[in-house]
Amino acid sequence: MNRTRSQALQRRAERFFPGGVNSPVRAFGAVGGAPPFIERAQGAYLFDADGNRYIDYFGSWGPMILGHAFPPVVEAIERAARNSPSFGASTAIEADLAERITVSYPAIEKMRFVSSGTEATMSAIRLARAATGRKLIIKFEGCYHGHSDGLLVKAGSGVATFGIPGSAGVPDEIAHLTIALPFNDLAAVEAAFAAHSGNIAAIIVEPVVGNAGCIPPHTGPAALSSGLVEKSGLVEKMSPQAREAWDAINGPADFLAGLRSLTRNHGALLIFDEVMIGFRVGGKSATYDPDLVTLGKIVGGGLPVGLFGGKRELMDQLAPLGPVYQAGTLSGNPLAMAAGLATISYLQEHADEVYPKLEKMTAAVFDGVAQEAQNASVVLCANRASSMWTWFFTGGPVTNYQQAAKSDTAAFARFHRGMLDRCIWLPPSQFEAAFMSYAHTDADVEATIAAAREVFASFAA
Ligand SMILES: Cc1ncc(COP(=O)(O)O)c(C=O)c1O
């Protein structure tokens, strides 16, 4: 495959940008080879500077759920641009988009728009600290919540891809305010609350992890690991023996329900970071009633948008009503709001077509590739939640970051390069999720499975 123009563009980019990129994982460091430079995209396809066409299972790291250059979204952006891209003053469209979001997210009574997921989580944490008067935050290993100082501790995405514990430049005093625990481990959370009684402001969690690869939460009964079981609102104490018997019968406890109970019992807030899964993997906020929710990616329809929101009395602590300061020159930008409104309106008005199609197409490619791996005796653990998934190159199970980290990343890199050479664009790291879009066709899925068959066959050679 010819990529000479992309290679030349990469060399030029390296003169101006560290690693030639404006976000680290784009450099393809974990999979090798120069990254193709993209010129345009349409529907399910990316076109690079050398004229190669790729079937895209990445969708700009998640936002492009309707496919690239989706006409209603492009038209909305064009219309907004003709009225000037920015005013720095309030516009009606901000409330139009907000109203749509509250329909799908009952946990969000009030919100504030920002320009990235990083800003959303950073601001939600500030608010949680102010509201509780506490400093400590619990996060989970392999979860990525953007690149603000306190949230880079044992983070996922690029931090996991490059195998680093955090980031240089984050003072220890800040990093020590973050407690990183294994995902799906309620006993660890209970122990942290016991050890830091009265000091934990909030738990922030990706309800379905995407940034260590796709890792769904345990969804068993609403039981806590060290002996509390919540049934019909009743919390009772169980002996360790009863606990063991309960687990044997019921399986692991519902992780998110456990987080909700623990935070309530200990006066801490629960923050669901749905920047990646929002409007893709439904229902988590509606079921578990978090205090704050962060969104991004899809709500901006491909333009830079994030938001944080939640209970009215919490959100009203923000300036100008309250003492918690947060602001943004381009927050609620009219172009970004137009793209977001067109995307969310389409998703809500065509939910009965969009989501079943996403489910069907995702199941087909997810199962089809896993079957090809099995046929070729390549060991995979395949995790999926709705239209996001990861093929981990390990026997599994993968229920937390430590297990994900056992993956054979060299095998993943080989798989990735083989697929890219067959014009299939997958996330360039074992520790990222793949995404389906509404624009993908049966033919795309078949081509992808056929490509995987060839690549797995080459593993044996
Ligand atoms: C769950 C989650 N939170 C926060 C972020 C940060 O968002 P952004 O890259 O827009 O700053 C990401 C980005 O991938 C994410 O997946």
C-alpha cells in the first residue's frame, strides 16, 4: 500500500509538533509505522493523503456515531457558520441542546457546556470538592478522564498505551489526592472509605470503561463485597460466610450499584464520566442516579464540546450563583452547539432505527472477527458493550486494567498493522475501544471479517 504522501506529511509535522501530533496516541507509537494522514471522510470511510480508503471503526475516538459528514450535521454547521462562528454571548441553541440532553439524562437537572471532556471532568471534581468540603478523589485504574493533573494517576488511554504510571509535571501533593483502585472491586472501594473516613469527596468512574479497552461493569445483584447487601432499599449486614454463599449463588456484585450505596453511605458524590459512552451505551445514569455526569464526544457531533451537569442544588454552586468558579471563552460555541443539536436530535428522533442497527452491525463484526481468531487458534478475549468493543489478545477474562494489561500487545500491533494494510482502521492501541457507526454496511462488516481471516492466517506463518 502506498503511503508516501502520508510519510512526507508526518516528517513535516514532526518539525512543528512533538511526535508530529497534537494528541499522543495519534502517532501510532504502540503499533508502529507512520500514521496515515487523513484528507476527508464520508460515512464509514476515511480517505488518506495517498488516496487509500479505510473502513473506520474509530469514529474520531467516538463522536462520529452517525458516520462522517452526516448531511444534517454538516448543514447545521454551515447554517451556523454563516451567522458568525462565535459571539461570546448567550444563544438560544444552548438551551435547545440542553433540553434534549435532559430528556435522555434525567440525572442532569442543570448543566454547563465546556469545550472538552477534560474540562468537564476537571470542573465536576472542583464542584464535588467544594460541595463536600473534602479533598480526596477515588478513580479506577485504566479509566481515563482527560489530562487534568489529578486525573492522570494510573490512567487509561495514552497513559496506559505508553505504560506510564502518570505524568511528569504533576506535583506529588496533587497526585496524592487521587486514590486509584481496581475497577469492579467493591471491596477495595469499601477499604478506601474505611481508611479515609470523611475525606473522600467523590468517586469518578467510566460506568463502562473504554480507555483500557472495553471493560463492562459487573452487573450482578446490588451487593457489596465485604458484607452489605442492599435489597428493596434495605441494607443489612452479612457475615463473611453468608457473603461467600451469596456470591457463589448470585455472582459478583453490581459494581455501579455498590458505588452508589457506598458514596451515599459515606457522604461522597458519585460522578459518572460518560464522555465516551454517552448516547452510545444507554441507561447507566438513569439506572444508578449519579450526582454528577460528564459528557462529550457525541454531544458535540464532531466539534469540541463537553458538559458537566447534575442535581440542581449542586450545579447552582457554580459562579455566578455560587462560589465555585468555572468559565470558558468558547463554551457553548454556536457551531459546536449546532453540530451537537443536529446529532442528538437525529439520535433521539430515529432511536428505533439507529440503535438496533448499531447493535446488529456491531454484533456481526465483533462475533465474526472473534470466530476467525478461534478458527486460526489465536487467543482473544472479546469484550463488548452496545456499539463499542475490544478484542484483547489474552485469554481473559478482562474485568479490570490489570487483566487487560496481560494482553500480548505485540500481537495486537501485528493485527492492527495487518488490518490497516487491508484498509481497516482500528484504534491504534490495545487499550482503546473500537466503535461502530450508523453508516457501516453489511459489505463493510464482511470485508472486515475477511481481512481478519487473512491477518490471523499470517499469525501461523
Ligand atoms: C471517559 C473520558 N473522559 C474524558 C475524556 C477527555 O475528553 P477530551 O479528550 O475531550 O478532553 C475522554 C477522552 O477520550 C474520555 O474517554
